[in-house]
Amino acid sequence: MLFTRSMAVTMPTLLRACAVNASVFGAMLIAAAFSGTPAFADVGVGAKPIDGAEVLIDGSREMLDAKWTYWQGPGFRSSLPIKWKIVDDPVDGGTAVQTDDPAAAGGRFGAADIVTKKEYRDFRLHVEFLIVNPGGNSGVYLQNRHEIQVLDGDQTTHGLGAVINETESPYHAYNGLGQWNSYDITYRAARFRDGKRVEKARVTMYFNGQKVHRNFEINQVWGGPNSGIDGGNDDGKGITDTPGGIKLQCEGHDVRYRNTWIQELDLKSPNTDFDEPTVAESLIPAAEEVKQLFNGHDLAGWQGDLKSWTVSKGMIRGANSDRVPSSTYLFTEDSYREFRLIFEVRQTVGQGFSTMHSAVAALGEKFTDAGDNPFGFRGPLLMFCHDWGIWDAHRRNRVVPGDAGLKAERRGEWNLVEILVKGNRIRFAANGQEVFDFTDQPEMLMSGPIGLQLHSNDQPQEYHFRNLLLSAKPSDQLVTVKAGGDSR
């Protein structure tokens, strides 16, 4: 079943949301239900504070000193005022907070961590971080207890994005060194009766817009007494009924934080798993009915050669190790004539991998291609990665050049692509830059499935796709192209 944005405000969702404090989340949800706007806040890098949220980090010294202090645990070695630095944002300009404190030099654990002066129980937290150097290490502690790891290069259960030592690392969602990353977390504190824990803390988390932890029960505090509240109680298993602040870890590494905010909640039922639109989805006009073409689990709603197309770590993976005699496609079961399609794509670049482009096939037809390939395509290919523009497969060949795409491309990284087809006009944008605007002859365009391309090749190639959003009755404006041209 495809999830549509309009479903986010149906009665089951309203009933589920009744578990949230009515004065904050509930009121917002009900208002959204009648206005047709998304019921929940944005997630992902750049997400703005939602109604009722408090900003914790804005890159200024004033806010750092006003809202944070040191956690003076048994390993504390620093002194107020906070020694962390205000430094440049190396990506977008402005300033950020750097986890640099002489007391933590050499990786002294618990020597100079900072924690919010305010303490929390249930909350919705947005954190953005950037790791400068390989192996850079920090951590986000929920209630100054449970760590969400920030650690470049580690893909184990102790690694990046893991509920430390309890879940796998969702490393696949990482934007990489020198890039901003985001955690969006809904957290429900443990519940107690007569002094005994009767419900464990729970967490749902999006990492750069991908849901990576769903209503996960956290068992204990890890790392001993230097790690946070209850770390020294029964080896971290002695969880107590006390609130705690948001803590950021300093281990002598250059990790930077910005755009951090929190909204207090009161989650009555043990559920933290809510459907929240990604940043890209929130850009789409509310009047458009948005479908998520990929459910994150399997290829339901798609057709293709399952030797070439699989689901890997919440992404669609197109790859080959043997020869591909003719381009093969993963097609939607439904057909489309006018649509807006927004998605992210990353090509694996490196020794042993081909640099052949991929594409979205649209406005054409399936047919059996060379090598008895039942998943061939005849019609427009909207190309990306190493070659951009339109190639009219098995008809006119090159139709539109795409030199602008080469300038916009983030080679080997995630690329945000938007395709807008309105009438006979086809527009294409990559990473906030318009690549082409082309009006074709109407007889060359037809209603057909949308396909993801794995190109004919004698060499291995690999592409990953995520966050595929489609609206079938789009407005006539590209939504990822902003003044200045960059979508980040």
C-alpha cells in the first residue's frame, strides 16, 4: 500500500495522536486535519523549529551559555564558563558550536560534556551535526542517559546513529564527513510504578530524513558512571524515575552542532512511531496528494528483474556484477502522464565500478529488449550522474543536453532530483539547480510507468535510491529550486 500525505490526518492517526499532550501536539494535529497541511513537523537537515519548540543551539555564544552547562559527573575535569567554541559553519556560512574543550583532549570520557540546564521526560528533538575529520566522535544523550552515537567510520552496534550497543548502525543514511547530518528523535521516558520500571524508554529516529529506529525499547545506560545518569546503577540497568537534560559529548574531536531544538511532549501510550514528512515532502504544495513510491521494506508496487533490483538498508539498490546486455528497469505498476517526482540517488564511485549514468524512464512504454529482457523501455530517459539531459531511447537518441547537471552533481554523494511533467513540458532539477526545461512534441509523450534505470554494461555498477515521492496532479512550479540555486 502506498502511503499518501492525506492519510496522515485520517481518523486512525488522530486517535493515535490523542496520546500526545493536547495543548501542544494534539491541537496542532487537529488544526492540520482541517487545513489539509501535514500533521507533523519536517525532518532532515534544515528542518525549522516546529510550533511549541524551544531552540537549544543557534550557533551563538549567548544561547550556549544561557541554556547549557557542564555535566559534572565523576569524570568532570573542566570549569565554567563553557570552553566549547563558536566556529564557522563550513558548509552554509554562519556559526556553529564546536566540541572542543582542553579538558577532553586525548578522548577523556565524561570530562567536558555539556547538558541542557532544563530537564525533560518525553520530547521531540532535532539535532544537526557535522564531523570534520575521519573518526570524529561525539554523542547525543537522551535524558543524559541513552546515547545516540555520533562516530564517523563505525558501522557496528557502537557506531554512528546506533542506540549505542543496542541497535545496528544505520550508517547507510550518513551524508559523510564535512556534511551536515540530522537526527530527528521522538523519545518517551521509562515509566514506573511503586518505584519499579514497568515500561522501558522508547525511541523513534529519523537519520537525514530516513526512519531508522521505530519505537525501539532501550534497555539500559551504557558506559559506566562517566556516561550519564544511572550509568553507575547496577551496571547501567538500574534506571531511576528522574528526568534528565539533553547532553552532547566532548571527546577531543572536532564535531560541530547547529539548529538544535526540542519540543516537550506527554506521550500517554508507549508509542513514539509517528509518520512525519521529510523536508522534501514538506516543500510540495498541500493541495497535491503525495505518494511514497517505496515503502522502505520491499518492492511492493514495483516490477523488475530481481537479480538487478533489491532492497538494502531501507533503500532501493540497482546493481550488477555480470554483464547487462540491455538496460533494465524497475517499473512502477501504475502509469503516469503528468507528475512531480522527487527522490534522492547516490552512485557508488570507486575502483571496480563503472561510471555509467542512470535515469528515470517516463512518458514511454515497456518492451522486450536485447537479451530477452522483458524490462526494457522505449521513450524518454531523464538522465543523471555523469551524463544529464534527455535521451529518447530506441527513437531519437539525444534530445536535450544536460551540461548544467554536471555542475550541480555531487559525485558519489546523495543527489536530490526533482522531475516535473506538466502538459508537454518537462523540467528537471538537481540539488536545487534547474538542469533543463524542455517542451516536447505531444505525440512523443504518453502515459506509462515510471522506471529506474540500470544501464547496459560490461562492468559492475551500483545505484541507491531513497525517499521517492510522487504527486500525480502537480502545480507548475519546481519546489526544490530556491533563490541562489542550492536546496540545502
